[in-house]
Amino acid sequence: MASLAQGVLAFQYEEERGSCGLTALAGLGAYLDLIAASGLGYEIERHLRQRAGDQGWTDRQLITSLVLLNLAGGDCVEDLRLLEADEGLGRLLVRLEGRGRRRDRPRRWRRPRRRSVPSSSAVFRYLESFHDEAQEDGRPESGAWIPRAGEGLVGLRRVNAGLLAFAQQHRPRTTATLDVDATLVASEKREARFCYRSFRAYQPLNVWWAEQELVVHTEFRDGNVPAGFEKLRVLKEALGYLPPGVERVRLRADAAGYQHDLLAFCDGGGSRFGRIEFAIGCPIEAAFRAAVAQVEPSAWQALPGRCDQQWAEVVFVPSELARSKTGREYRYLAVREPLRQQVLPGVEDAPDPDCPVVELDRVRYKLRAVVTNLDGEGDRVIAWYRKRCGKSEEVHAVMKEDLAGGQLPSGRFGANAAWWAIMVLALNLHQMMKRLVLGGTWAHRRMKALRFHLICLPARVVEHARQLRIRLARGHPSLDLLLGARARILHLAACTS
């Protein structure tokens, strides 16, 4: 390749002639340590059998590579070639396989293995092994439908439950506040279904544990599946993945969770956690608007910190409960906010379920409602309910923008579901790195900050006296951060039962 004239550019790029052991991702070594300390590899070998008895890459190697791809910033399978080109990272991965697994290598490989990271074709084949074509034969032409999770996807959920148990052991919490919400993942795959916003997408439903800041459960769904479809079943599955030590469960959800069987299950104490306290958004229907109109003007109270919003308790019994002799009564709280802008002519009656408008005392208000079985002041219940919009919805942006959840690799449903579940493993591992290992202000930093300060660090990987060493530049400010992280991980490993 001809070099450019020196007068045009101040420097030139050249390829290193020999093996040098350089890496641009030295901080991934700390995540590899956390993977070992948390037992993630053991959980993968315990619950997954996609590659059992086959030659080639194991489940552990394939999933670990995809987790590292998410953490490094890759968003498609083809980005694995960049990890493979990182010679220093390759040395780390080969060394961390362990002596026993290196002895097993000739039995799994007919030819000497030269790669440290699976190829994109191998990963595509692995992801497609999670797809069940027999399930697709039963897919209806239209309407909401969720295929039954196969053994592989259930295994990934159990692997995630192992991470939850590790976090619970080192940061125990007796209360689990579960925020249940769905998110849209836009896709140009022709197999993707149109969502309620009229574009092709998938719509995974996620259960977020607020106290631990971890994803307890996720279910990958087509875009045309409503967020409230079979929500009670998903809640029951999520309760089964909660680790020991949790004694109390609370639930928050938007109006998609307003289902009377779900409310009755929570209030009736049918789970092993007993009665589940909840605050769930309530759809604004005609009967509820009529009940709000009966509220006395003096009953409206200002919300603390929101002088433009008022709340009141509404006497309302849904028709579904009124017809039932065993129907329970819940509290209904309404929040109103006066419109600051006049309604444009011709759109006064335009329906907008996300922003319903009602007229009370000749004033037009935006109206919201919450149903709950909690006691106490209504303003505190509303404030607690609104906290779900802080983290559980922020994590959706992290899934789709900071990690690889926003770009799905295949047109096969099962392959995309596995890709999404592995992304959730990377998310939870990253959350544990921030909470359990780094702590302090790092617990609230975004992914780009950790990539800049911890993950994307240039270093040289050298082997001396049968020991592998990662050498950063002298005086690099991230060295102390890495050493402190490794010391904390070593302490976690020693305290793990």
C-alpha cells in the first residue's frame, strides 16, 4: 500500500509486523474475573445443553463471547471479528479456559483451533438452535400469539436467576419492587409484525427489580402482542426466579397491567410471598370519567412539588367487580393537570389514550389514574408509583442503545429471543460490576463512562514465569480503578457459597 505524502497528513498508519499481545479492551479482564466469581460459567454449563456432546465451541464459550461483545460496544454478530483481531484479549480467553478444558480441546476439534472467539457463522448457527420451527407452524395469520419457550430459552432464564442469587447473597434485600413494562425494538426484518405504532418491531416484556437494579425476567414477543397480554403468567414466572431472602414483593405497572385477574392474584395472597402490594395505571374510560366528575372540588389536593397537579380519591367500582359477589374493592386515585395550551379547532374530539382530556368545572384537564391496594396518603402512593418511570424505563434505553438489544440478528424468532436474553445477562453483569464491585458514584454512571474509564483501555498482555500479565502505560489513571475492582472481586469470590 502506497503511503500518503507526509505533507498532507501529520502521521501514517501501519500494520504491526510481529505478534505483540496488544489489546484495546484491557478492562474486559475485570468482567472476566466477575464472570468467574459469580459462577456465570458454571450456571451456563448447568442449565444449557445446546452444544452438549457436539464438537466445536461450547455453550460457555459462545455465550461468554456474546456477553463480552455487548460490553465492548458491538451491536451485531459480525462485530465478533474485532474481538478476534484483539490479540491480547484472545490470550486472556485462551488462558481462562483452564488446564482441563485445554486438554479437552483435541477431542472437540478435529483440527487445531486457532481462534479465541467464535466466528460469526458459528454464532449464527448457535442462535438459530434456540429457534423451534415446530412452534412457528402453529403461528396464526393475525392476532396476538406467544410461542412456548423452548428448553434453551428456559435455560438462559435459569442462568440469569443464578446471577440474581449471587447479587442477593452479597447485597441482600428483603423487598422486591417489580416494575413490569414492555419496550419496542424496531426491526426491518420482514418476519417482524407491525406494532401499535404502525412500524415493524418486536416488543419484549421485562420485569425490573428496583432494589437490586437487575432484570428478573424477560419474555421476547412479537410487535403485535399487546403489553398486557398474559401479564399474570409472566408475573408468576418472575416470582419463581426471585432468589431466597426476598420476603415481600411489590408491583408497579402502567395501564397495560390493569387486569382484574392480575389485581385479584396480588391482593389475594396467592403467591409464596403472600399479599403483593401494587400500584397500577388505570385506563380512563367513560365510567371512570363520570366518577371523577362526581368528586367535590374541595376534595382535590395539590401534589407536593407539583403545584400544577392535583389528586383526589375516586369512588369507583368497575362493572367487572360490580357483577361479582366476591369482587374486591381497590382504591382509585386520579391526578389532573390543567391544559396550558388551547385545543386546536377540529381536534377537540380526537381520541388520545396516552393523554386523555376531560372537562371539570369548565376547565380542561389532562387526567391520569392509579389503582392500588396500598393504604396511606394518596400523594405518597402516587409518588411511589411514578418512581418506576425513573429506572425501569431508563434501562430500556441502555438495552437498545448502550448494549446490543436494539439490533436483532435474524428473522427467526427463537434466534432473536436468545440474542435478547444474552443481552440481559450482559446487562445484569454490568449492573453488578457497578453496584457490587466499583460502588460509590460508579453505581449511577452510564455505560459510556465505564467504557471510557474501565473497558476500552490499551494495554499489553505478556506471559512471564507461567503468569499472564496485563500491562497498562505507566501512570495511567485507570490502573488504581482496575486493581481496586480485582481486589473487590476476589473478596466476593471468597465469600460466595
